[in-house]
Amino acid sequence: MSKQLARGFSPWRDLPLVLWLVAAAAVALTHRWIADSSWLMLHLVLLGAVSHAILVWSHHFAQTVLRAPATDAGRRHQTIRLALLAAGTAMVLVGVPTTLWPLTVAGAAVVGTAVVWHALVLRRMLRRALPARFRVTVRYYQLAAAFLLIGITIGAILAWGWDDSWHGRLLIAHALANLLGWVGLTVAGTLLTLWPTVLRARMDARAELWTRRALPVFGGSVALAVTGALVGVSWLAALGLVGYLAALGLWGRGLWQPLRSRPVREFAPGSIGAALLWLAIGLAWAGWLLVTAPNWEAVREAFLGPAAALAAGFGVQVVTGALSYLIPSVSGGGPDATRAAQVWLNRAGGFRLIAINGGLALWLLPSPSWVKVVGSSLALLGGLAFLPLMIGGLVAGHRVKTGRSAGGARASAPVPDRTATAAAAGSISSSTASAAAPGRAAVEPASVFSAGQVIAGLTALATAVVVGVGVDPAAAGLGAPSASTATVTATGTVVRVEVSIVGMTYVPSQVHVAAGDRLVVDLVNSDTTTHDLVIGQARTGRLAPGASAELDAGVIGESIQGYCSVVGHRQMGMVFDVIVDDAVPAPTATAGTGHQHEHPATTPAAEPAPLSSVIDPVLPPLTGERVHKLTFTVQEVPLEVAPGVWQKRWTFNGRAPGPTLHGRVGDVFEITLVNDGSIGHSIDFHAGSLAPDQPMRTIEPGESLVYRFTATMAGIWMYHCSTMPMSAHIAAGMTGAVVIEPDGLPAVDRSYVLVQSEIYLQTAAATPAEATEVDADKVNAEQPDYLAFNGIANGYDSHPLAAKVGERVRFWVLDAGPNRPSSFHIVGTQFDTVYHEGGYLLKNGRDAFGTVAGGSQVLGLQPAQGGFVEAVFPEAGHYSMVSHLMVDAERGAHGIVEVTD
């Protein structure tokens, strides 16, 4: 029996893995509300769970293959190393999101200490061991540890904050060193013996030779890829990945014979096999990005896809697969206890494998956004099932073991299962393997790929697709079949036309047919954002850039105008005329010409319901951080835009306007934009100066980008979606404010932020369920239904701002438009300080030259302009704040400042 690893429960061996996986699952479930959630999930999995498993099991396998003696001191030292790894990981996970660079560096140093100690122990084992057949496994572990030290060093440097180019290069180098070096090499070294063991098959006699030959190719390829990234030569990094794939092919030859002789029947080999496929997919994907991306910023922004394939597809599955076999093996209690635990860990194995891998594929493929959401949820649930099944297996094994004790078996010296011992010891040869263990035929495990499990897994995937499409059928191309509203005799002629979308235009923009002809449109979206085509009752789905679809418009009986249904696109001229010869032409729309149809009444109810809440107008306080990392998630949600009136708003983080950012000159802002909407969106921060090509580009549903800028000038700056038509996206709520304080700004008693905007309704919905989107026709005609401070007309009438007599109050004001100017005024006060677009017009009653100049009554702003005013309220009362364009105040640009003694 192998005594290297303590049997039964071991807190430092068992608990950290479970806690890291649970934490990763919690972040996945709440990612919309957590900044840097993608980074956090990846590092909880890879730095937390996977690294812990590597430190535990590589030490165990090294002891076993080298026949190194286990000592109490050695076990205590291993516990200390695991504690150091956990502590250092926690420090990094706190330090990076909070931009506490000293904490990040300290955490990296603690992790490095644990890994260096681990590598030195492996070296001592090798020097003291007699020649052993599988000592190459330990060589893999040593090289893996060296690459982790390189990876964490680059990661600590990366956390300092760099420009976009260096940030991308360091990020890719960091990821490749850790994923391919630390994780990949450890897995390759371990599977030399573990793969045939979990298959219960004989090892290929040549596997050890191939593994030895592959080691320098693996090491050289990782070094080449990391070097290529660091020096900024993308093709060199890609060449390193090609070399790594070649090494996988050489090493992987040893896996084929055991698989051919013993097909996968259990969860463990199925999960490990799927993990290796995802490793190959992730490598190919990353290599393609390196070859095709125009710059390192583009590589960085697109790297989430291959990183997810490598972390979730490869990292998580290889760990859970290996542990599904190893945990029963080290639990003790003899063959019966081991089999009892394995039965639990194989439960629903086929279903889980299909759910995990199919769900992950749905998330990574260019599928509709809700299909991605449901698919990723299915994969998450399938992966999480490992934890309760592991606990159930341990309990089942323990019950069998204690039952044997009670029945007279020697509890102090449980007899290990020979198969389990083979797994733990790695003592497999070309002629002797766990497959040859006596009694194997009598305990042959049932296949996890029974017809019932396969059908259940495929049904779950199909259900995920159906549910995702059902939530947003337009995104999947579902529509009614016929375009014509006239009764006409079919001619039997099919008119097929190829139409491309280029620059917000259908090319060609019209087609001529005879009455009774059937029209079929082959549509290709060659534009840079999402579009569709609606002709009568027939429609395509939403087409991402580069996508295509066939639209069967049916039999045409009269002239009709097709159009793009994405909000605002029709008003910009995206129309397609179907002209029936000798018939009355269809009415045409011209970009920016206003109404093409009548609107329902938009007058709110005479006695509206009270507002449930408003956006907190208090300016968030400054913190000590100089690098601000936040996630902005695009969400389409119903919000109250006036008392008792609801609209489906397009938002950043579920609110309109979006979150207010607050910083100083010189601060760096790194915003991760995640598009959880149904159409393309983007973001433009006026607070930074940089080329718009990449950071301000439109991303499609399910995509994300990182927008990084440095605030070099003071003021209150607008941010907004810049996807066309920009007016509709801004009017729909996709805007917000960035406050960058000028140097030496005096402290005041209170600071508020007010963003003025316009609201354009299709209908005056009384409930969230009835809410409709922005009316782009009204936006073009400049006919707002409401104006509002912070997204709700008259919102601060019922929820007034607070102040006390004698307090100095600063009001930061931004006019987000998109069309109307603002003339901010507070009834009953005068402003002695006015800051407009980056400079003081008045400061404590003096002008820019220091001359006593008096006061001010309004802060006048055009759309996208901002500034602040300061006032001291002389006595208690209710002071109205308004836009002094009084028609706008009467439309809702109105609120109250409640001043008390």
C-alpha cells in the first residue's frame, strides 16, 4: 500500500480545492455585479483550485514513482507549502482587483516561495532516488514549476499597469507560461501513468520513450511562445504554440493504444479526454489570434475565448477527471470502499460530460446571446455536480470502511484496492496494469455512456437552445413566413436576389418583381455591426458582422418596403424597396426626416404611482486607488422614466445613466465592457484621449472588450454608446458621467451629480411588462416626451436632495442630450463658483483674473458639455432645481433641494 498520501480526510489537502471551486462558481453566478469577474473566475480556477491540486498530486506522484520514503516532517512541510500557496493566492485575488500593487507583489512572492520549495523537494527526491523507469514524470514537474515562477513574475509586473500594447504582450506571456508551462507540463507528466490506469488498460510500451522525447519540445515551445509575446513578435509566439501542438502529438501517441484497447466507460477518463481536446482547441484558437489580430491590444481583448477554453475546458475538467479516480484511491478501506466511492463519482457521468462540454461549446460559439447564457449555465451546473458527488463518494466509502471495521475487519490496516493502489503508485508496466488486477471482470463498472444518459444530455443541450431562442427569437431568425398583405395569384416564378449590407445600407436597395412572384433574399451582413431585414411579416434573425441568412418573403402582391428592425437603423435609411411593376410604389423613409407612422398617445396617467426609487445623486467619494478597474455590462431592462411610466432602457449595469466614475488627473481607468444585450453596442469615454478604432468599436451580443484610458484633464466628462444611430442609443439610456477633479479642488460639505437627458417613448407603459424601446422617429424629430435628471423625469421632486443651512454644496452637471441644451438653475440661490468645461468662470465670486465679478444664475451647457456650480443655502426651505429652458423643466427637468436647519 502507498503511504505517501494520508488516507481519509486531510484539511489542507482537501478543503482548499473545494473552497476555490465554490468561490469560482459563486463569481460565475454573480458575475454581472462583480468587477473583473472574468479575471477573478480564471484565477480562482487556475491559480486557486488547479495549482492546489498540482502541488498536492505532483508531490504524491513524485514520491511514488521514485519510491521516496514518506516522513512526518515531510508531511508537515507539505502542509506548510499548501498553506503558503493558499495565502499567496488570496493576496493576489484581493490585490489585483483593488489595484493594491504591493499586496499583489507580496502574494506573488508567497506563491513563488511555495513553488520554489516544492521544486527543491522534487530535486532532492531525484538526487536520492535509485534509477526509476518513470522518473521523467518528475522532470516534467520541475520544468512546470520553473515556468510558473516565470508566469507569476510577469503577472506581478503586469499588475503595475501598462499601456495597451505592453499590457497585451505581458498578459499573453503570463497566460502562456502558466497555462502551457505550469498546468500543461504537469498534466503531461502525470498522464503518462494515470491515463492507462483510469482506463484500466495496459500501458503502451513506447509511452515512456515518447514522453521523454516530447519534454524538450514542450519546454522549448513554451519558452518560444513566451519570448515572442514579450518582445512583441506575434508570429514567433504563434510558432511556439505550433511547436507545443507538435509536442502534444508526439507525447499523445502513448495515449492511443490504451484507449483503443479499453474505450472510455467512466467519468474520469471521459473528463480527462475532453480536457485534452479543449487544450488542442485553445492552442489552435490562441495561435489563430496571434496570427490574425492587427495588434496586441486586439489579441488581449479577444483572448477571453481561448482562455475560457483552456481554463474551463482543459483545466477544470482535467482536475475533476483525475480526482474522480484518485480520491477514492486514497480514501482507504479496501476494494469495496473504493468501488462504493467510484460509483458516486460516476453518477450521471455521461450526462455531465455532455452538459459541460456542450454547454461550453454553446457559450464559445457565435450563438444568440440567450443561448450562450443558458448553455453556460448548463455547463456550470454540470461542473458543480462534482462537489456534492465527491462528498457523497467519500461518505459512501467511509460507511463501507466503518462497516468492515464493525464486522471484524482490521480498521487499523485497511486493505487497499489493487486498482486504486495502481493509480496512486503509478506502478504500471507494459505487461502489468490495473487492467490485469484479479477480480476485475467481476467488478467491471457500468458505462456512463448508456443510452439514457446520452439522450438526457443531448436533450438538455437541445432544451438550452430552445429556451435561449425562445427568450429572444429575433436573434435566432424566427419570423412569420409571408411579406404580402394583398391577395394575388401566384405566378410560380421565384425571384432570388443577393443583398449585402455595407455602411448601414442594403446593396442593392431595391428589387423589381411581378405581382404574384415569390421573393427570396440571400442577405450577407458585410457591415461592422448587427443588422437584420424585415419584409412584411417575414424577417431574418439578427445577423452579426460576416453572417448571412436566407429570407423567404413569400408571394408578393403589392409594393412594400423592407427595413432593418434594429432600433434607429430604419430612420438612418436602412430600407429595402420591393417594387411590384405597374403597382403603386411603397412609401420611402429618408434618414433623419422624422415620422413615418403615427405614434400612440404618450401622455402619462393623471395620477401616477409614486416612484419606488431614484438613482443616488451623491458623488462617490475619491479613494486611494489610481487604477480603476470596473465592468460595465450592457443590459436591456425596463426602468421607470417618470412616475408611473416605464420604458425598456438600454443600460450600463442596469441603470440609466450608468455608474458615475470619480478620479483624479493621472488616474487610469480600465473598463471591461460586456454586451449582454440583443444587438451591437459600444462605449466612448470623453475623459480619455486615444485612437477610437479598437476601444470604441461595436461589439456583438456575448462579446466583450477592455477600454483603458488615462484621465489627463479635469472636468465632468460624458461617456456613451457610440454605435449608430448614436442618438437612439444615447436616448435609450446608454450614457453616464466621469468626474475628474481639478488639482487643488477645495472640499465642500456635499457634492451631487446630475445628468440631464431626454426620453422618447413609443408608448406610455404603466408596467414593466408593457415597456417598449426608444422611439427613434421621435429622436430624429427632436420631440422628447420627457427630460430628466438622472434618468427619471421629476424624480427628485419626491426624493429631494438634502442640504443644511450654511453648507456649501457642489452640483456637478452634465448634459447628455442627445439633442437638447441645458440651463441649470436653482430657484432661490445664486452661484458664486462656476466651473465650465475644464475652467473656472467664477471662483468664490471672482473671475479668472481674480477680479471681483459677482455671481451667476445658470450653468449653460450644450449636449456633452459639463461643469459644476456651488451654492450656499441661506435658510431652510424647498429649492427647485431646473433647466431654465422652461419647456424642458415642465417636461421633467426638475427636482427639489430640501434644506433644513
